[in-house]
Amino acid sequence: MKYNPNPDRYKDTQYNRSGNSGLLLPPVSLGLWHNFGHVDDFEAGRETLLTAFDRGIIHFDLANNYGPPPGSAEENFGKILKNDLAPYRDELIISTKAGYLMWDGPYGEWGSRKYLLASLDQSLKRMGLEYVDIFYSHRFDPDTPLEETMGALAHAVKQGKAIYAGISNYDPDSTARAAEILQSLGTPCVIHQARYSMLDRWVEKGLLNTLEEKGIGCIAFSPLAQGLLTNKYLKDIPETSRAASPYGFLQKSAITPKLVEVLNKLNNLAAERGQSLAQMALSWVLKDPRVTSVLIGARNKEQLLDSMKCMENTGFSGEELNLIDEYLSGL
Ligand SMILES: NC(=O)c1ccc[n+]([C@@H]2O[C@H](COP(=O)([O-])OP(=O)(O)OC[C@H]3O[C@@H](n4cnc5c(N)ncnc54)[C@H](OP(=O)(O)O)[C@@H]3O)[C@@H](O)[C@H]2O)c1
């Protein structure tokens, strides 16, 4: 059926500026790491993605290896783009990355110029795109000179195959160095994609300060800790869940009795705020003005719509923040 987007899709969304750049992102962005591979239900993925676009979520995040199998999320996204979203290409911010294992041999991963540029060409082909909006180095490579990795990002931008350059999973020192190199090449680093949730607060120990100093935005990935910070695991491990899935990285062993106790306390607090636990967990990440966007995953459109309501209440009282810290300190 022909897709006709909601004409009011921009009415209710305020876009956030990524650092000092011209890149504007919705407070909630959608990632295609899970739920969009060839092993998944294509129609459910398509419906989730179009529901997002209908509500002003214009940013979709991919990587060369998303699937499974690797590459298949980009292929499926390419199909949706071609059949449904092609007329709206200029409204979309599409990102991809290279850094993790994608093909055999010494040039199938990490940060060499050869790997990054070859991988970007492959990604463009899979998605049927002439350019992506953000191209990321997916992880810091300790063995390749940072000048080479950043040089490859800058080259991709100069070639017109990427509009902006970004980095992901870099520690504060490497981030500062990467930003300086990119600046010297005339292609500023506009965004850092970093894991950040109530259950993983490493960015608070330096990275967010570095990003602010360098004028770089932060997009927080896995803000629901892969689904732990939702109502999913409050009693048991449901069959339809990432923890029970044979694909992916969330292990059943991560769901300890101690964690479940803390999640239930957080869930009660969320209810007092009139939110689901997922909504409160996302609001909590978004309360920091240095965070440009939360990058969520969603199995279906119901999850997406539930999570998106986080934007309605991002304020926290001092008492609520103290309680959250107290609960989390029990882990
Ligand atoms: N740069 C990197 O190294 C890196 C690494 C990881 C991820 N990422 C990016 O970040 C994106 C998001 O990561 P993520 O999928 O781990 O994010 P997440 O938002 O922390 O977890 C998403 C999962 O949580 C569950 N969920 C979501 N909304 C829910 C709701 N309202 N109620 C109940 N359950 C809900 C679903 O799990 P179920 O499947 O169990 O239903 C969903 O698949 C990825 O797609 C990718 O773009 C980047």
C-alpha cells in the first residue's frame, strides 16, 4: 500500500542541535541494530520505521554489521527507503558506521583508511544511497594512527559520500584528539555515539565534559540498557524478548535477582511520575542538556510509541534524582 506520511509530523517535535553544528536531531532517534535483519519480521520493522517518521523521528541509525546477517539491516532499510521514503530523502538523517568485524582478512574491521572507505561504499550500495548524513568510526583502533582514521572520515565528507563525521565508543582523551584532527582537516566532529543509561553511566566520568568543551553533540545508545529498563523483566524473562533471543548480546545471566529488585523500585517511581519505566529511563538520559538525542531500539510500533512519550516529562525533582541514585547504588 502506498505510504502517505502524516502531514503534521513536524508539529509536536522540537529538534536539538548537535554540539555547535548545523545538525538537528529529534530528542528520540531510532536505531536498526536489532529487529531489522533478515531474521526479523520485515513488515513489523517497516511499520515501526514509518510510525517513527510520521511522528517527526527523522533520524535512523545503522551500521555495516547490523542484522543478522551483517548487512541485512541496511538492505532492509534500503527497501523501505526505495518503496516508501524516497520522496522524503532530504528530510532524513541516516547514519552508518564502520569499525567492527564485517568481512574476512586484515581489512574487514577496525580503523584503516581502506576498511572505512570500502565499508562506506558497501553500505551506500546496500541502502541504495548516494550519501549518508553521518558516517561514524564505530570504535577507536589502538593500532592505526588516529590521523589515518580521521583522515578517512574527512575524505568521505569531502567526496560527498557523507555529510557529517562522527565517532562512537571513543574514550575522552581519544575523543579530544579525534576532534582536533578533524578540525584541522576542515571536517569537524559533530557527534559522539556513546552508550548511556541509568545502568551504564561511564560518560558522566569525563566524556560529556569533553564533548561540551569541543562543541560535539552526544547521541546516547542503548538508553534502555537493551530493554532491561522497561517493564519486560520485572517478574520473569518473557519468551519474546532480547534476553530470550538466540541473536544479540543481552544474556539471561544479566538479569539477576538484585537487578530485578532495583528495576521494580524504579518502576514504582516511574508510576508515581505517571510514566512507564521505559519513559522514565529515557527522560532521565534526556534531562542532561549535553545529550542531543536518545537512540532507542523498538521491536514494534507499540514499543516505539510508548518510549516516545518520554519527551512529555523530562524534568526531575532533586528528591527523585536522589532516589534513583540510591536505588542504583544497590547494584
Ligand atoms: N555505537 C554502538 O556501538 C552501538 C551499540 C549498540 C547500539 N547502538 C545503536 O543504538 C540503537 C539502540 O540500541 P538498543 O536497541 O540496545 O536500545 P534500547 O532502547 O536500550 O533497547 C531496545 C530494546 O528494548 C525493548 N524496548 C524498547 N522500548 C520498549 C518499551 N517501550 N517497552 C518495553 N520494552 C521496550 C525492546 O526489546 P525486546 O526486543 O526485548 O522487546 C527493544 O528492542 C541501536 O539500534 C543502534 O542504532 C550503537
